[in-house]
Amino acid sequence: MQITVNDRQSLPDIALLALGSLAGLFALAVRNGISVTSQLSDGQVLNYELEDVVSLSVRSAYALQSIAPATDIDRADYLELLYQTGTPRPLKKLQRPDPETAIPDKLVEVLEALEKGEAINPESSREFTRIFDNPFSEIFS
């Protein structure tokens, strides 16, 4: 007998469909000359015999209810499914810029100038304006 592999079906999926149990996984692998961890391709045909069937009732139930498990998924698709269901994505590691080629951060530039006792040259036209007259108003604002 033969069974054709559908998209994203693994050998355990085929063992459940054709043989009614994962216990038939090894018989299926040996009969087809493949590893139990082999990646199956869509349209691949696998052979099995009725003597390999472990549970006829499970096999029949899968057929009657048109159940066709397809659990073979690559890591990228698996992670994307996790992210779509609410699992937070990991934060990317921040890389420090190369000091030789990076534009200096204004804060670092100002702090270095203060450490050296140099005057700070503002590059902005913004000015600080005090809007409170006394410390009490400033604290409780």
C-alpha cells in the first residue's frame, strides 16, 4: 500500500494516518529506507503493508473525520506563529557604533567638554525659561 505526503507532513504524521499509531514509525522508516527524522517532501510516496498497521480503529477514525496532521514546520515559521499569538519578539542586540566613523553623540560631546572645563557651545536656538517665581511653586508643579 502507498500513501502520498502532503505539505508539511512529517513521518510521525504519516505513521498516525497510515498505521494508526506512532509505534509504527520505525516500521514505516525501515520499509522506506529513510531515517525517522527525515524531512519529507510534498508529493513523496511512502510504502507500507497492512501488517505494519498498529491500530486499525485510529487509522479509520482519522480517515472518517478527514484528519490529516501536518506538523512539520521550520524554525522560522514556528517562531513567526509564536509571535503572531502574543509571544514577545526577542530584542535585537544593540551594536555600538565605530568611534572612528560614527557621528559623535551630542551628550557625549558636552560631557567631555564639561570634564575638560571647556565652554559649551549650544547649537540650538532654544533657551531655558523659568516659569515659576518661587521654589514652592516649582516643587509642587
